[in-house]
Amino acid sequence: MIRLQKLLSQYGVCSRRKAEELIQSGKVTVNGTTAKLGQSADPEVDKICVGGTLLETVPDKLYIALNKPRGYLSAVSDDRERKTVTDLLTEVPGRVYPVGRLDLTSEGLLLLTNDGELTKRLTHPSYAIPKYYRVRVRFPKSEPLEAAVAKLSEVSVIDGVQYQAPQVRVTERDTAARTAMLQMTLTEGKNREIRKLCEAAGLEVLRLNRVGEGNVKLDGLSSGKWRALETSEVRELKKMCKM
């Protein structure tokens, strides 16, 4: 017998947290009866349905790296019919879900999988999985770039929310245009974290590109294209997540 939350995660339906929401909303049934939170079931014996769809076989695990372009939502669907990253996943042999998100105007590496447990761990701050970014910014006339970068590294609380200081390195600068390229490393991934940190430090984000997460890198993957992760990459990601 397996807890339904864990079972739905193993089947790649959703994360355990989302599974709890599905169960509480009455969308999960076991042998025709609405399931309850905390209930267990045996997939070899019981008929388990989600939204009326029967779970018949455990799907193969899929692990995808996508180079997300600007203008695409990190979601599987949108009620306003905007473009989503799943529109780019032609020929992927199964349904996958974004691991975390990049906002609409950000671009770069986005991992997608139907492995609910890996998704949970990759997005949980306690595992401190590093995410690597290249961020082009405009710095103010009123102070040198170094002062703004120092301020960026010192910011810890914005609107009552605490943020860990990112690792920041300046890789390019154009003093005349007051622009610079920053290499930033984060281990949290809170909503719009880089944009909020930069704004608080007086830096305007012109372009934001995630170039790596954990041991996975873009490595020449063209914008809008995807690739399956290598077995060694998946193994190392799971090792980082203590799986």
C-alpha cells in the first residue's frame, strides 16, 4: 500500500503537494469512491482515477532540458491562451512538467520532468541546488558599478521577505552605455528573485538568461529547442538531491 500523494508523484501526474490539492478537491477516486487525504492504495489491485482518468501503468521517467525563449510561460497550459513551454516540446514521448519557472520575459535553461519527487527536491531550498544566470543590467549614473554590485550582494530583506545574497561577478561592462553583464549564482529561486534584488540595488535588468542548474548546462542548445538529459546528468542531479 502506498500513500496516494506519493503514488501520483511516482506516476508523474504531479508533485506530492499538488496531489494533496487534487485529493482535497475531490478529483481523485479509489475504486469509485472519492479519496481522502492520507489514504493509501495498491496500484496493482485498486482502480485509481484522477479527474476521471484511470492510472493504468507507471510511465517511463522523462528528463528534459529546454532553452526557453522570451514570451513563453513556464506552464503546461494557460487560461488566457498564451504560449507555454509545452508548445515547444514536439516529439517528447510523454507529459512533462516544468521544474520551477522562468518568468515570461526571462530565457534560458528550464528543466522539465514527470518525476515528481525529483521536482520537489530540486525546488526545495533545503537542497540548495545552484542555478546560474547571465544578467545584463544598466547601472545608475549616480554611483559606480562596483557600488551597485556591492549593494546587490548585501540585500537580504525586500518587502518583508528574506533573500540569501547571491554570488555575483562582473564579466563585461560598457561604462559609456552604463551597462554590464553579471554572472549570478542563486540557491533559492524565489519568485522574480533576481529582478527584485537588482531593483533594490538600483540596477535595471535588461536581459536575464539562466545558463545552468545543478550539473546541467545549456551548452549550445538553441533557443526554443530541447534535449533529453543524459543518464549521467540525471544520476548526478539525483545525487545532489540526496535521492
